[in-house]
Amino acid sequence: MDSKVVLKVKNPHDKANIFSKIFLWWSFGLFRKGYKQGLTIEDLFQARDGDHSGRLGDRLEEAWQKELDNARRKDSKPSLVKAMIRAFWLEYMLCGFMIGILFIILWPLIPFTLALFIGYFSDEKTQENYRNAHIHNFLLNFLSISTSIMLNHAQLAQNCVGMRARVACCSLLYRKILKLSHSGLGQTEPGQVINLMSNDVNRFDIAAPYLHYIWVMPIMVPVVSYLVWQHVGLATLAALAVIFLQTVIVQAYLSNLQGKFRGKIATRTDERVKVMSELVNGVQVIKMYAWEKPFEKLVDKLRRWEVKYILRTSLIKGFSIALTVFTERFILFAAIVAFVLLGGDIRAEITFSLVQYFNLLQLACNLFFPMALAFLAESMVSVRRIEEFLMLDELKSLKAKELSSDSKGPITNGVGKEKQSEKDKPNPTGLTLTNISASWSQNPIVETLRNITLNVKPGEFVGVAGLVGSGKSSLLQLILGELEPSHGTVSLGGARISYASQEPWLFVAAVRQNILFGLPYNRVRYKKVIITFVLTRLDAAGGA
């Protein structure tokens, strides 16, 4: 739908030069304006071309449709993870390349160069050592600046990929909602959809900056361990033992617990949002019968269950983060004690370089790696919930089609596009139903519609009358494709259907947006609709 806020400032990143992009100079104008007079929504930049929700949704929808086709051929379950990898693998692979270069090559070189530089002050002062000290000093500053710049760009790029994945999933979920059949709607609740689009998709924003550390850590640890071995020898094993104890055993167990609690939190949140939606819809009845207290206790009980698991998850996260504070000191203490017991001589270059090495190990092994495992576990829970929603039955296309007499089972799952050119559309021949039987349940005792035959030619005016519950609405739902026939054939004959629902489709927005319902604005057709429904005064007053 059209937004009331229109961003007019073009994104300066598109025209920025290479130096402006490296040092993020293109964004300083926004910060300068915010510092002087504050910012409003209109001051924000337009989204870049590749970040529009429509394009991102198209990318993920195409990948998801391919995944559905592959799963149908192999008779397996489609995976949203594979679809997201297919849609965003290139940009996220580039992020991984930067993280790998940073943590495996550049960052370990900093303490190595620092040890060489400090060694100058304890070695014999010669002209060659003096020249090498200047070289090491230059390398130390260059590595520090370059790693800082690369780390910021890598984190920014990973956050952008996470944002694109979130927006693409929201777009995919929105398109799926518009395609849900009646049976699909019966299998979900509005509260669940709200939870999916507000909580579950946010897991991608949180997880994207950390997932690469899952493969970086196993490569980085041997590299750093080899460099530490050059300084303290066998004492390196003591440091690795502490790392293994805290990372592999403790942190992996805590990450697994976080994933389990995340699933329970999502379930409890769905229940609470469902009840709250029902309360809002029936608030008049609740007030009329003075049922506030019983329902207050019900909502309080559901919220207490939800908060209980949120509290447990928060305690686990707090304990996990608290361990990282002491990790570097534990590792350094274990390595130095073991080095002294083995008869080593502690020197300044050894101590300062070990501090840098173990600080790097602490960041990767005891901070980023555990967070990656925890966020991965939480994200997989969200992915499974989104997959279940995407696999709900869809409304069939309204284009002309024939259903064989033995057609049964649910319609094709997933989100797909169906387009038809104007010259390919056949001339309308009318609506034809032949020996139709259908039911809303799979194994009904009595079918809702049974042996219905109907032929409506173009231009005919037909009314359907019957008792309450006789199947009038079900017949309309059958024609629309909401109800799947178990026997018989349905042919629309190329006709275009205009449908007015019993329940109005209204949402909180302007009248124009309710009329367009997401379609492009066509001034001639829009004026025709306004005149047809006698809304000309509202349009003249600017209310539409």
C-alpha cells in the first residue's frame, strides 16, 4: 500500500566515490543535520534500488518457487533456508570473505608484529634493528587501521544482508496471505501471522552478522595457536584446554538451551496474541456481561507463561556473556602459569603479544561463536515456523481451467506467479459446473455440495436461493477456487470475475488505498469507480 510519508532525498551512496564509501563520508551530511537541528522521517534517504521490498520479495519468491519445484520432483520437503541461500548467497559470501581475511590473516598479524616491535627495545641497538623497528611500527599502525575499516564494512554488509532477508521474508509472507485459501486461513490465526512478521523475521537481522564465525573459528584457532606456540611452546595446550572447555562444552550447551526456549517463547506468544485479538473483537460482549476479571486473569496467566521462558532465556544469555568477560584472563593465566612451570622466561614481547592473541581468541571463540550458535538455533526455529505458514493451501487461480473428475487433495503449496497475456485469453463462454461434489473437510459424513450441475452463459442474471446452511456461500467459494472440488469439473470459460464479499475488506488507510488495494493508480478507472459508487463528494473534498 502507498505510504503517507514520501522520502524525497536520494541515497548519496549511489553517487559516492570509492574514498567516500571506504570512510563512509557520504553519510556525514545526515549526522551533521541531525546534530544541528534534529531529524525527521522526511530527512531519511530513499532506499537503494536493490533494497526495495518489491525487488527483494521477487528474488526470494523466485528462489522459493524453484525450491518448491525441486522438492516436488524429489518428493521431499522444501527448505526456506535453501531458498534464502539461493537468493542472497553471493553478497553474503563476500561478507564471509572479508570476515575470513580479517580474522584468519590480518588480525593475527597484529600481535605478531607487536612482538617484533617490542623486541627492539630489549635487543641490541643496531642500525638494522632501528630500521626494522620503524617498519614494524608502520605495519602495526597500518594493520590496526585497515582491520578497523574492514571490520566496520563487514559488519555493515552483514547487517544489510540480514535486513534484506527480513524484508524479503515479510514480502513473501504478505503475498502468501493474499493467496491463502479458506482451508489455509482455517489452519492459522491472525496472532500467529502478526508474530511471524514482527518477531520471527527479526531473527535474520540478529543472526546475519554472526553466522560466518561458525566456520571462521575452526580455521582461526589453529592459526593463532601456531603463532602462540612460537612464543610459549607446550603451554599453548593449557590455553586451548580452557578454550575448549568454555566454547565447545559450556557455550554449545547454552546455545542449544536458547534455541529450545526460543521455540517455547514463540508458541506462548502466539497463544497470547491470539487471545488478545479475540478479546479486542469481542470487547463489547465482554463489557456487556462484565467478564473483565475472568479474561484479565486469562491474559495474565498467558503472559506469565511467556515471561517465564523469556526470563530463562535472558538468564542464559546473561550467563553466557558473563563468561566472555573472564575468558581472556583465564586463558592468559593458564598459559603463563604453564609456561613458567615448564621453565620459560617471561618477557615483555611475549606477555603483550599473548594478551592480543587471547583477546582475539576470546572475541571469536567465546563471544562471536557462541552468539552465532545461539542466534542460529533461534533462527532455525523461526524458519520452521515460516515454512509451515508458506506451505498452507493457496487460493487457486481464477483463469480458465478444467478439473478432472478424480482431482482430489490440496492445491499446490507455496507462492507463485501466474500471468497471461491479453491475446492468449480465450473468449468467455460462461460458467459451467458439471456433477460437482465438494466439502470443507477431507472425510465428511455428508458433503457440503453434492452432484451440482450449473451452466451460466455470458450476460445472464442468476440468483441462488436456499435455506441457511444449504451451501449458497460454499457454491460461490467453489467458483472462486476457495473450495476444492472432490468430483466433477469446473470451467470459467475465460470469464473475468468481480466478487463482492459478505464481509467488507477494509483496513486502516485512506479511501483511495482501500479502493486500489495495492494496485497501480489508474486515474480514469479510479474516477469511474468513484462515480459508480457515488463517492464524488468525498473525492472532491479530498477524502479519497
